[in-house]
Amino acid sequence: MDARTKELIEELAQEHTLSAGGYEHLVRHQDEQSAALLAEHATAVRKRVYGTDVYVRGLIEFSSICKNDCLYCGLRASNHSCQRYRLSREQILSCTDLGYDLGFRTFVLQGGEDGWFDDDRLCDIVQAVRAQHPDCAITLSVGERQRESYARLREAGADRYLLRHETADPDHYARLHPTSMSFDNRMRCLYDLRDLGYAVGVGMMVGSPYQTPAHLARDLEFIDEFKPEMCGIGPFIPHHATPFASMPAGTLEQTCYLLSIIRLIHPPVLLPATTALGTIDPFGREKGMLAGANVVMPNLSPTDVRSKYLLYDGKICMGDEAAECHRCLELRMERVGYHVVVDRGDPKAAIA
Ligand code: 5AD
Ligand code: FES
């Protein structure tokens, strides 16, 4: 680690912000020492805000049907080898019931952009979950919709929304997505969600095709500006039936490095150690925790649909029942000194 890198890390730990040039320098000067120093500061900050608590979110992948054609994603509409399914309202509610008994107090309903789930149907499901579990947070992750739709879902009882920005650089965005999608609409969605009172989650893949250090610096600046309540980052992992099949995967090291930087930029951010991180390394999620993450998202989807929701190749937890996934993560977290708690896990105020 050179003197300038060390100086920037100390500045980030003190001020919780850097210039764009500062972020780019950090991204370009990642090595074992700089990663260790960032992780040390990030875990100190994480412990000040959240102690050793780990929040769990029960992930319910309720539809693998998607009208979009994102070049990186295994669920893209042009992938005709993907098996498509849709869970019924009853199946979704039995997932949340099971999750509640296991101790989950947040449910993430995630799916492709599936037109069948129009506002009436989705609001009905959100209302039903809300009525059955009034003490739980409901998080939606169903992509880009009209402002009016977000407003109705919020009224129906949704509290949080995950919509990764994917990249904060419009040209890079255009290389990852079909022309039918736009960076501007993505941003419109994120600002609408915030405006409507959702806790909002953004995020990007690490090592996505064509990504440069300048792009990552732009992502960090965006996170710094937007101050999302949540930020999901994980390595890009190629899916064999997409145009990016032969692109290299992102790395564990760079993902952990960025987790630490993001924790320092925005201390109260809810930062998951993602399934993708657990997929590229058998101890990826533990290493993510040790870099500053504070959330894990065990899979609550019925086991018979798990293998049909493949965004990338090699995804872990395919055969594991919800209870096994939950237990597995509890043990994994304990082994590195962190503790899964039964809590909605709302963002805490930063402690100076
Ligand atoms: N590798 C890693 N992450 C992916 N995602 C989609 N496809 C891949 C992939 N091949 C991420 C995107 C999306 C989230 C649900 O999953 O960032 O927003
Ligand atoms: Fe799913 Fe370990 S988290 S089996």
C-alpha cells in the first residue's frame, strides 16, 4: 500500500466521503494491506452501529418469468432454456408463514418483471402478508414499474424496495442492457421509490463485463450522493445461456474491498453478504461479514422451484430447505463472531 492510498483510507474513515478521484485511486490500489486496513475500519464502524448483530431476510423468489433481456441475467427473456414458474398467492403465503416460525421478520418478494403480477394481484399479496404478519417488514424486488404502481404497493403495505442501479455510468448501463431499457428510467424509479417513503436498496455487480475502475468510482459516488438504506453488491458470475457466458467472473477480494468502502461511506447502510459471494467462495458470506456486511438472505423459496431461478451458474443452496439454509447461516455467522437476530432489521441512525 502506498502512502497516498493509506491517507485516503484514513480520510474516508474520518470523513465518510472522498472525491471521485479519491474513490478511483482506492479502486486502482487494492492490495492485501489496503484491503486489511479498510476492513479494520469498516468492521469498527459496523460494530459501533450494529454491534455483532446480523439481520436475516427471507428471500422468496416468486416468479422466474421476465420480460426484460438484461445481457448478464439467466432469467432474460431470450433464454429459452430457462424453466419458468410462478408461485401462487397461497404458495407465497405458506413461505412467509414458514419463515415467520423460523424467526424471519423481513420478507423479500423477488421476481422477474412478470406482467401477470399487475398492481391488483401484487397489492393483494402484499396486503395478505401484511395482515398475517403485521410485525414484519415487506421488501419488494420486482424491477421497474410506474410511479403510480409503486405508490399503490406502498399503500398496500410494502416498506422497502430493492432495485439495483447496476452501474452509475450511462454508457456502461447501455452495454449491459437491451436498448428497451434506460439508465434514466432506472434513476427515475429509484427517486420515485425514495419519494414515496420506501427504504430503498441500490447496488451493482462487481466485475461486470466492461466495468472499469472509473465506473466503480462512479458507483461509489452515487452511493455517497443517494445514501441508500440498503446496498446489494456481489460478484458478476457468468450464466452459460447469456451473451456474457464466456466473460470472467468478479472476484471475492474486490467485492469485499468494496463492501468495506461502502460501509465507510454510509455507516448505517444495510449491506448483505450475498448469495453470489457465497457462490464464488465457500466462505464468501463469512468473508463479507468480516469486511463490513451486516445482512444475510437465506432462501425461503420452495425447494422444487429453486433450480429454476438461476441468475448465474453454480448458485448455492439449491437443495436446502428453508430451515436448513437458516440454520446453516446462523452457524456460519457464529463461527466468525456474529449473531443472527430475530428483528425487522430497520436501518439504525449513524453513531458519530
Ligand atoms: N451474476 C451476478 N449477479 C447477477 N444479477 C443478475 N445476473 C447476475 C449474474 N450473472 C444480479 C443483478 C440483479 C440482481 C437481482 O442479481 O445485479 O439486480
Ligand atoms: Fe443455504 Fe447454507 S445458506 S445451505
